[in-house]
Amino acid sequence: APSSTANFGSSLLAVALLG
């Protein structure tokens, strides 16, 4: 579902920012 994809994207972005 779009919501799940958005949540996954946010999590991945957070991980990328944490480096």
C-alpha cells in the first residue's frame, strides 16, 4: 500500500541521514 511505501521511504531516509 502507498502508506507502507511512504513509511519505508521515511525510515530509509532517516537511516541515510544517520549515516
